[in-house]
Amino acid sequence: MAPSRRDIQLTRITGHSLGSSDAENEEMEGVRLLDSYDDDEENAHFLSKIEGGSGDSGLKKIQVGITGMTCAACSNAVEGALMNVSGVFKASVALLQNRADVVFDPNLIKEEDIKEAIEDAGFEAEILADPVTAGTKTTLVGQFTIGGMTCAACVNSVEGILKDLPGVKRAVVALATSLGEVEYDPNLINKDDIITAIEDAGFEGSLVQSNQQDKLLLRVDGVLNELDAQVLEGILTRLNGVRQFRVDSLSGELDVVFDPEVVNSRTLVDDIEGEGYGKFKLRVMSPYERLTSKDTGEASKMFRRFICSLSLAIPLFCIQVICPYIAALNNVLVWRCGPFMMSDWFKWGLVSIIQFVIGKRFYVAAWRALRNGSTNMDVLVALGTSASYFYSVGALLYGAVTGFWSPTYFDASAMLITFVLLGKYLESLAKGKTSDAMKKLVQLTPATAVLLIEGKGEKFVGEREIDALLIQPGDSLKVVPGGKIPADGVVVWGSSYVNESMVTGESVPVSKEVGSPVIGGTINTHGALHIKATKVGSDAVLSQIISLVETAQMSKAPIQQFADYVASIFVPVVVTLSLITLVGWSIAGAVGGYPEEWIPENGTHFVFSLMFSISVVVIACPCALGLATPTAVMVATGVGATNGVLIKGGDALEKAHKLKYIIFDKTGTLTQGKATVTTAKVFSEMDRGEFLTLVASAEASSEHPLAKAIVDYASQFHSTDESAEDGKESQNSGWLLDTSDFSALPGKGIQCLVNNKMILVGNRKLMSENSITIPDHVDKFVGELEESARTGVIVAYNSELVGVMGIADPLKREAPMVVELLRRMGVRSIMVTGDNWRTARAVAKEVGIEDVRAEVMPAGKAEVVRSLQKDGSTVGMVGDGINDSPALAAADVGMAIGAGTDVAIEAADYVLMRNNLEDVIIAIDLSRKTLTRIRMNYVFAMAYNVVSIPIAAGVFFPLLRVQLPPWAAGACMALSSVSVVCSSLLLRRYKKPSLNTIMANE
């Protein structure tokens, strides 16, 4: 029978299809997520060696899952133990992810030595390695839901265990989302091994879904017993292409691995249902299906525990407070049965159930933490309740032997556990709210789609409803008015308006005609559409957004290091303060430091001191500190996604708030990127048509926006009866000349041969390097173009200047306003462009930027970033092109325009989905508000402990006669983390900034 499993989304990683720089960026992003390294240049060197294989000179990186870490002290202990191992070059431990990344020399030590070092430190470790000697480089990335984590110590515990698993390359665990992400080699470890490791650590783990191309997780309706399961297994055994499968008759889940070259997923599902003659109905389980119900299930479980504890605590309260005033009941309770009164038997029995049955989870978690050499909140709860319980038991037994009956405090233990469970229930409810934005994204995709069945002659002969997760690239789908588009694709029939606000944040519906791209999850508002699916599964835009948001929510912001440090010493400090309280009050009582009337009736100095000591233990709470940062980051990334701003991690979110400089690219960033030719002047005997044909023929091989504008302009000139759009292809084939030896010269222009003669199209620098003389009247004309914010393109043919073209790229409407807003926010705007100085200055003047850097090559943009960083300033870069990617990677905060290239988006920390510069303001403002909220969370958490611990210790008792009972201290402790999560939830009320609000805040 299949074990209980959490859902997982698995993405096959088959290597880098991008250039080397992109591969580095992608790998570095993963390192940032895991908080593994601090120095980018050093990382690149390490990673290049690690990726290089297992050569004698190569280092190796593994990820170790560590179980038992509960706070920063645990992670520091593990990190110290690893760094003391000879041969370990670098070690980084992530507490929330319960994982460690270790870079070591495989010639000096083995993976088992690393695992033993962690275990010797008191933790459980499991190697999650990336073995370079494996038969394949293919790895899987899986997302698991992990239940039972209560604080950062738990996160570190799970993460550490996962990283220590053999074959695991990377593991990250997030407390706020109860999710774990594991990258592993399926040749060395499978998902069941990972789930088993999580469960062995004392937590609940289960697999959600696999979206591998060769794996399906299905929900099967019709499996009622073992016989049905055997029938289903027989069907699967007979089907071609099925490699392996697993049927769980209890949960009704079917896990199938198949050969995609033999059978596809939709055919496989159809074959299973067909072979079963309609008995079995299969539904593909979404990777996020269980995610939406996870929070509700966790809250329900905690609520049941709370109700059980409360149902037993109420009779205790009645026995203690109400029954003494009801004669009949009091007579029963004071009746002596054996050595004790009936009331003592009742209280002892009820509290024992609460303490060891309902409260078992605290003991299990505390033992797990202590076994691994760490401490967490569960240790404090178990310590406080055990002290109260066992003292009360001891008092009863002592009274039975000596006849001196001291007061018992069974009710304190019971009420303490009850209030802690109430706090955990409220916390789980609040934490569920933090993932609302993610759930909304997940729910955008429709569950089903209408597949159009093609007949002969590419005509549709019918339609059928299929599971949306079975859509394949190339499928023709029908979308009715008001329906959701089931997959990314292209419109092949019909016209309509599509609401894309849920993905891009843009509220205005977008017109869609034949050939227009559409995004899965968006809403078709008007006419019916037929679309052809192009991207499905993890390749779809919505899936990538969800994946990006999840990655950001799992990351750790640098500010969290403070909380990790405090959490690492928190419990030992609290226990020490508790002992000091116990000893201090006991000594004071023994020497007559306070009057005897302060002591309860039949009480002793020890009991009086013990109650203060227990209150100190149970009122202190490290959970609030652990939740302060991840919950705020989680809410902020969700809010950013709903506003069209995708944030790649907590590091980027934190850095953006202290930006001093923002560097803007010009073309496509400050401007619309849709260049148009405004002037074409010939300075030779060549006629206009011949000139345009010559220039367009040369530029036809270039992908530059200016080249496209020139070709479009020439095409329109040559068009007669047909429109430029409809006739461009046919016209191009007729009037464009053949070219050869084409060469693009970055920052200068292009050159090629036409009719075996050299043609140069570009700027003054290109002409100068090729000894082309520019007459004064031509230079003046070009200067006038540039001063009017137009780019002057000079054309030389056969070593003679023949003409000039003026090209304008209109500014984005919002650009001047954004620059002004940034100025008011204290951020200085700089424009860096490869265009000439005159055009750059004209555009900068129009947009309101004073600092301009022109005629800058792509590598020079990164140098500008570094020059601004020399004094320690935080520098941001906004760009959209491939030539911007070095600067985006070099900047502290890179922001890529969503309509830009994939390379630019990969190199950036923020992705602005709407292609609107106003989102730069949103990114910075959201970062500032998030950091403010995190600091407030820390203030709440720290102030709570700073104020509550002295009160619990009785510091103010001599003045105010106020003593905090242990159960009341437990209630306060339970509510502390709830207050922090609720504080983070206030970020959900975030509103986009406007000029008026920023001016008002000055």
C-alpha cells in the first residue's frame, strides 16, 4: 500500500539551452535561493568547477537534508561542524529549508564523511547529492508539502535531512508555505525515499503531482477494493509504453511512468478508461491541487486537537472553580478514595490525557530537537507543562505519604496546552491567508478544455471535453465567451477581447485577432475563439509565474540572519532565566526577603518560586521571530505578482528599498521600442526608391528595432495597391536585393555586400572607422535630427555617403512621471544607451534625466553599474534587451521589462510583466513597505519577550502584586506568533503609489 504522501511538482532539467552567461545566471539564482554563497565572482568560479565534472582538480557540491534544526543556533552548529571537516571548502546551512549546501574536494573526503560530521553534531543528515559520475545529468525538481513544522528549527531539521539524502542536489523548505523544493537525481533516489526521509524526521510529507513528460499522477474513481486495484494493474500491465506504475486503493491515486516516444499522456488515459469498459474514470491531479486544501487541512487538524483539549480542560476548570460552591458535587469530590480525594483522581486522569495524548506532539517534537542538539518552542512547552504536571503528581504522592497536602497545579498544565493549541490553530488560519495570492494564481487555469477534433482537409468534425492538464502542444482548442483560456497559444480563428489583468496586472482588455498570442488562465470576454496550444505544463506563462513566486517565497532575506541568530540562543537563554528566577525567589524566601503572606495557602517558597519559573519558560516564544520575515516576504511576493511585478527572492525584495541609483536603458525601456522612420534624405544622384531598396536590403538580415523600422518604411514605399502588412512578404521577395558577408557591429551599425559593393549603415563612428567623409551640410542635418530626439542613420555605398535616415522612437507615456516619482523617492535616475550623445541628451531632457551616458557598448553598461557601486551605493538597472543582461546581472537589483528578451528576464531580479515603467515605482515602494513591516514584526516579537519575561519572572510582583499564572503565560505565548502573522497580512492591503501619496509623505 502506498504511504501517505504530499504533493510534488517535478520539472525535468535537461541542461542549459541558453548561452554560457545565461547558464551562470540560472545557476546563481539557485544559489541565491539557498543562501549558499555571498560572493558572486567566487560563486561563478566554484560553480564552473563543480559543473566541470569529477576531474581531479574539480570541486563537488552536494545538498544535505538536515533534520532536527529548529533555530539559527542549530544551523550555526551544523555549519561549524562542516567547516571543521578537512576538505570542505564552503558550507552554507539554510534553516527554513532544512538543508545545507557543501562544496568539497572529493579527493580528500567522501560524502559519508560530511554526513557523519552532521550526525556527530547531533542532527540527522541525508545526502542530496548531484553525483557527477551518474549516467545522466538529468535532475528533477520536486515540490513537497510538509506538515507539522512549527518554527524555524523544524524547517532546518527537514531541510538538513533532505540535503543529506544521496542523490539530492538541492533542498529548500519554507515555513510560511509548508512547502519543500528538492532537486535530485532520479537515478539515485526517488520521491518515495524523500517522503520517507521527511516522515522519519517526525513530519508529514506527501507527493502532490509530477509534471514530468513521462509521469502522471491520476485520481481514479471506481477503485473500491483490492480486486478493483488488481483489475487496474492488469490493464496497465498490458498497455504499451507503460514502464512502471503504482496503485493506491485507499487514496484512489495512480502513479504511472511511461515512455513518451511510445504513448502520450492523453492517449494513455484514454486507453486505461477504454480497457476498463467505463468502470474507471481518471482525472489528472494538478501539481497544486492539494496545495489549496493543505492550509485548511492543517487548521482543521489543529482545531480538533484544541477542541479535544478544551473538552477536558473545562471539567478541570469546573472541578477547581465551580464545584466547591455546589454542595452535592463538592461532597462527591471531597470523598476520599484510597489515598486521594476524588477531585485529585479526576484532575490527575484528565490532565494525563491532555499531557501525554493530546500533548504528545510537543514531546515528540522536543525529543527530536534535543536529539539533534537543538532547541525550539516545543522544548519550552514540554518543559513548562512537564514541570507543572510532575510537581503536581509529586505533591499528591508526598501528601499521601506525609499527610502534608501542598496545592497542585494540574489545571496550569492543562490550560497551558489548551491555549498553545488555540494559538497554533489561529496561527495556521493566519498563515493560510498569506498564500491567498498564490492560490488565486493556481485557480486561474480551468480544470477542463474543449478539444477540437480534426478530420480530413484540416476541418473540425467534432469536439470533446478533456482534462486541461492533458493538453498537448499543437492541440486546437475552443474558448467560448466568458471562458478561461486553457493554455498558452495563438488565435487561429475568431476575434475577441481578453482580460489579462490576473497575469499582467493590466486592467484594460486586450484585442485578439487571428495570429495574436494568448495566455493560459486569462478570460475571453466577448467572441468565441479557436486557439492552437503552443506552451503547456511548466512551459506556460502562468506556471512560470507560479514557480517564480514559489521560489521567492522559499528564499531567505538577509535581514532574517538576525532572527536566526537570536533564535539560536533563545531557548538556552530562556531556560537560564527560568532557573535564575527559580533560584532567586527560593533564596529570597529562605532568607526572609519577602513576607510569608505572599505564599499561597499550604504553599512553600519552592512552589511559589516554581510558578514564576514555569511562567518564564512558557511565555517566551521563538516562533514569532521565525515567522517575522518569511510571512512578510510571502505576502509581498504574492501582492507583487497580482500587480504585475514578479520578485525572484527575498534578497531582491530587501535590496530594492535602499536603491540610490536607477539606470535606464533607452530603446525599449524609456521608449516604446517601436521605431519609425520619419525622414529619408538622399545626398547623392541615387533616386529615393533605389536608396530605400539598398538600405532595406542591407538591414533585412538584422534583428535590431531600427533595422525593422527601415525595412517596414521601404516596404510601404514600394507597396502600391496592397497594404504594407499584407503585401510585405510578396513585395520583399520582389524588390529586396541579395546580400552577402553581412556583419552586425554592436554600437556602430551593420555592413554587408550588395552587388559586390560594400554598404555601411550606422553612426558617425562606423563612417569614421571606414574613412567615409561626412560633408558639413550632412553633419548639420544629422545633428538637427539628433537634437530633436531622433536617431540619425548614415548610409554609405561603395565608399561614398549616399543618404541619411531619421528614426524616432517615441517615449513611453509614463516615463517622465516615473523619473519624477523616483526623484521624490530619493532615487537618482541615469540613462545609459549605445545611441549617440545628441539623441541621448534630447531624450534625457524630454524625460527629465540629468545624468546621461551615451555611446556605451553592452559591456560598458556593466562598467557603469560597477562604477556607481564603488562607494557602497545600491544600484538598480532597468532594461529589456540581450545587451542589457550584463548590466542587469551586475546591478544590485536588476529589473527586466516583461516584453523584453528571455536572456534579460533570466538575468534580472524583478520582472515587470506589464512593460510599464510605473512598475519600477511599485517594486521599490513594495520593497520599502515590506522591510518596514518586517522590522515592525521584529519589534513586536522582541518587545513581547522583553516585556513579558520580566512580568512572568515576578519582577513587578513586589510593587503590583501581579503574578502571571502559567496558563495565562501560555496563552500570551500562543498569541505572539499570531500577532506577527497578522501584521504581515496587512501587506495585502497594499495600494499602488501615486505622485500625490509620495509628495504627501515627503
